[in-house]
Amino acid sequence: MAKRVKRFAPNSRWVRYRDGRWIPTRKRVFLYWYKFLQQAEQSDSYEVNWSKYRGWGGRDVVLNTKFDDWWESRWVNLFSVEDPLDKPRFDVSSDRPKADAYKIRLQVYELRHLTNGEIGERVQGIHVGQETHEMHSRVGRHRRAASQHLRNVCEGIFP
């Protein structure tokens, strides 16, 4: 009897997604790549090199399409492989991607017009209780990391 492969093994870098195909990480990580790409394109501070994103549909598609709709039509060609030893066209640059951190960094970036104290109060996962130096430090770290993610996505890399 053949051994069944689990959909997710904590010690594996790969996730068996669907239709017998593998993706290098959870779908949620690709969601944050997509959202950071949208933010970079909408910002005057960043310039996306769209030649790095062949197959993504281009600027108008990325800015005007909900992620799940976009994902359904592109995940197989862009992110999946049949054999986990193969390399997908687009892969994350981290061996251990952290979707929760990307979520916080995206929220911090979206609230960049506020002070660190106000951001710390609004973003779950940064601060509980009183405003402290540690909370300000965390917000600052997330701001810097978000800026780095935005620079990276401009060149076709995430995170």
C-alpha cells in the first residue's frame, strides 16, 4: 500500500496544495507578497520593475483584481511544481517565511501617517497595555522591515 503524503509537514519546506501540485509555502504568504506589491505600485516612493513579474498580469490586473480571483488563475503557472525538488517560477526568498510578521508589517505600513504610539495601539500583536519604549521600538522595526519588503517586491523578491 502506498504511503499517503500529508498536506503539510512541519519539517518540510513544501505544502501540498491541490491537484497533486506543491507550493513552497502557505498561500497566505503569497497574499502578503501581492498586497505589498500593490502598495509599492500605489506609492510615489517606490517603482515596481514589472519585467520581474512576467505572468502576473501587469499593473492594472494586480491593482484591480482581488487576490483570490488572481490566485485561482495563476497559482499553477507561477508558484507550483509537480515535484518538490523542482523550483517554481516565483519563490519566496526566506527559508522560514512568517506570515504573521508580514501581516503586522503591512498594517504598520498602511498606518504610516500615524505616530508609533498610535500604530502600536491599533495593530494587534505589537503592544498590550501602556505605551512604552519597547512598543515604539517594535513599531520602528516593523516600519523598517515593511520598507525593505517594498524595496524587495519592486525587484521581484519577497520578503
